Amino acid sequence: MKKALLLSLAVMALGRASAQCPVGQSEITVAVSTDAYGSETTWEITGPGGSPVYGSGGPYANQTSAGAFPQTPVTFCAPVGTTLEFTIEDSYGDGMCCAYGEGGYTVTMNGCNVALSGGEFADDETGSFTVVAQPTTDLGVISIEIDPVFVAGSQTITGQLKNYGSTAITSFTLSYSVNGGAPVSQTITAPIAACATYTYTHGTPWNASTPGAYDLMVTVSGVNGGGADDDATNDSETASVSVATQVVQRTVLIEEFTSSTCPPCASFNEDFDPLLNSLNTNVAGSNVAAVKYQMNWPAPGNDPSYNPDGNARKTYYGVSGIPDGWIDGIDMGDVTTQITEAGTIPAFVDIDLSYSLAGMNMTVTAEVSSYANFSGNYKLHIAATEDFYAYAASTTSQDEYHYAQRKMLPNAQGTTLTNMTAGGTQTVTASHTFVEGSPAQGNYNLWGILNNTTLVAFVQNNTTKEILQAQVLNVGIVGMNEENALANSLIVFPNPSNGLVNVAYTTAASTQATFQVRNVLGEVVMSVNQSIGAGAQRQTLDMGALSNGMYELTITADGLRASRKVSLNK
């Protein structure tokens, strides 16, 4: 956790709150939004070599919750042609984003041009730029708002423009072209004030009927009925898109960094785990998958499930505080909303997952099929997760754990995918020999048995961290009869119990289950009937009304039976 809030702070801002700059100078504005720990942030903007100092700010006030907290902007004038150097520092070393709020900064010229921006850094970040005069007439394309991958069909061309000049714009020509083809043009009459933005929509949609890769260029010209404006470098923007051959259902991947020594993690998981359970997470047929990486901090930092693969994923995401969650490679915000929205996004990649066993050696085979052209560096990751285990030695209120990563196959670096083109497939094979029991920091041993595990595979852009698709496969013991499979999947915890007993097991099909509890005389002292679904199941039995002692719990489901001894010690 971060250090305690400072009781005193100072705010210093050099420069004027606003500026009417003389001829030959331009207005520069530094705007800062802190995260919850504003007292850690300071900045300075100077001429070359640190002199003169044009402006500075911070430390700022701390806040009582995470968020983005705008501070008073600092504005000053600087001579055109001057090189300015900007430095921002975080005394704690974790930048301004994103564990404690999405803080950040922007440095703008003339109220229009963003010269520098950021927020995600460690100890400090520096940047420089040359001061330029504001042009008289300059309309630029900011963005093309189109999905990078979509199914063949009509596409509306829309996005954002900005008037970077000092003169208001009344009309312009908007054009788009595909793969350098003939432009489709339209004259638009609309008022755009100096430094204002404008949302454009071209009147003629693009008929993207053929699957493949395309470069879509949007261009503005003929501003105010004239020829070229003062800056031709921002007159166009290009988006590389792919028209897909088909779409498939997305499986959303949730990743959480947590620990059995982290009290805030326990508080978070108290609500988070029931939510995941309600979504049938990591159950065959569900569109929600989860992998939890147990960390070795805070003190005493002795979580037995911490291993090098989890540490590598922590480094990949830049995690500096826990609990920390990610949904499809995006930092977690409003959990329920983000999961729901992610599930509505179409997927254009499919993963067919299977495995074989030779004793405790598991060979996993994943066939990745791409239905669109994807540019970038993509990797397939395979995580073997333990569905649940009990750990009474936790230093927090949490003593049962779910979806815990036990091994990444072949390792946390994953396997590079080389055929991410429409119609392309790639088969990846990875193996690992599992050990049941004696989990400890640094090893990959399972807490329980092998068929209490689930394989979670996902395709991730190694640069942007975007996850294109995930898939789950529940592990069963190959070669055993069904009754042995039920018996081997049955786990009862905590044991001994103070009355509430969790019963976890796996069934092949939806059925009716009977739970019977017998005392040492063989008498039935408790019986519960319940409808259950297929796959991994968990129920909680309240044995609190029974006396302390030893009991036998038997589950009968689909004609099969399995039993466990339960010690009651209230």
C-alpha cells in the first residue's frame, strides 16, 4: 500500500492564470489531474538547460479515494522558436495512473495543439517541444471512428476534426478513399470556432463487402472555399482495418492479482468471487474465464501459490498494487458493467482446446483460428488454474481461493502466433508434469488433485495487451470410470469445520443430488436434495445444529456416490 496521506502540503504555481501573448510569442498551458496521491506529484517547465523556469506546480492535495482530480492550469507565454523542456515527477515512483485513479497531464500551445501528454510512468517523465505560432487557417483530422475489425457490410465514415487556426471555419470538403482508390467527396457547411472540435459523418457509407485488409483515408480540403490551409500535415488520417469472414461469441477473460496476505484483496474478493461464481466462470459453456495470480506481498509475503509465472504476468502488466484486475487486457473499472460490455463485443478469433494425459504429464493442444487479418505481435497463453482450495493459514479473512494460476504452459511468455490472417490456423502444443500436494512459493504444485483444475487459453496482443479471445476446458481424469471421477472431484472444506461446510465436485450432466450426513453410529442426521448443473459445482451445507464430532458426508448424483469424513469442531 502507499504511504499515509500527508497532513501538510504546499502548492506552487509560477506564471499567470491566463495570458494575452504579445506578437512573436505563443500561449502555453499545463493542465494536471492527479490521482488520489497528489502530494507525490511535482512538475516544472523550463527553457533549454533548465533556465528560465516558465512554470511549475505541486505537490498537490491528497484525496480520500481513487480518481482523477483536476488542478488549476498554469498558463504563460513563450517566444516562438523556443525549445521548452517539461519534467514531471512522482515521489513514490508509480506515476499518476492507474492504480489510484486515472491521473495525467497535457501541455498545449495556443489552446489547440497538444504538445505533450501522459501519466503512466514510474519516478519521472520528461519531454520537449518547440514553440510555434498559431496558424490562421488550419483544419485537421483528429480521428476516424471505426472498429479495426468488422464483418462485411455498410460502414458509416465518422470521426473528429479540429480547427487549429485562429480563424473560424464555415465550410470544407470531406473525402475518404479506400486503398488509394478514387476519393468519395462531400462539401460540408458548418461553423467551427477557433480551437473547437467537430464530429463529421460522411453522407456516403463505405460498402465493405469483401473480406480482407484495407487502408481507409479521410481527408479535408477546400477550407472556407479556398485551397490548401496553413498546415497540410494534419489534413488526412489513415485507419488500417480488416473485414472479417465471420464472427464468433467472445469469452471474456478476467485476470486478478491478489494475495493471501493482502487484507484489501480479501475484502474485494468477498464480493468479487460470488460475482464470478454467478457468471459460471471457468465452467464449460460460459463466456467468462478467470485467472488469479497470487503475489508475494504485502508482508509477510508468504502466499504458497506465488510462483515465477504469476510474477512474470505482474511485470508484463506493470502491477504495483493489489488487488488489481484486468478485463480482456484493460485495467478493471466498474467490474459488472465492464464484464457485461466486454461480452457484447464480437470476436474474430476462435480457440479449440484439448488435452491428453500420460500419468501426471499433461499435453495441451490449442488450435487458433483467425477470421480476420490482425497486424501486430500476438501470443497464445495457456494457464492451468486450480478451481478452488482452502488455506487456513491466510493472514486475512479469506481462507478459500478460486481460479488460482498454478502453471502457464509452456511458460508465462506464451507462444508467438505467426498466422493471424483471415482463414489462418495455427496449432500450439505444450506439456507439463503436475505434482499433487505440497504447494510452496516458487513451485507449481497443485493444492489438490488434477481434475480440480481448468485450462484457460487466451490470445493477446503482446504490445497493446488487448485480448482477442479466451477459452476454458475443465480437466477430468482420463481412463477412470464415472464413479471414480465423481469421487476424485469431491472436496470438502474447511475440514475441521465450525459448522459451514463447502462441498465442491464435478458432474457430467445436470441432475438431482442428495447430500446425506451420518454420525458414527451410521444414523442419517441430515439430508438435503438439490438440483445441480453440469460441470464444476459448489454447495454450502450448514451443519451448525449438529454436535461436535466425526461425520460422514455422502453425495449421490446421477446414480453415482462419493463420501468424505467431516470433523465438526464449533
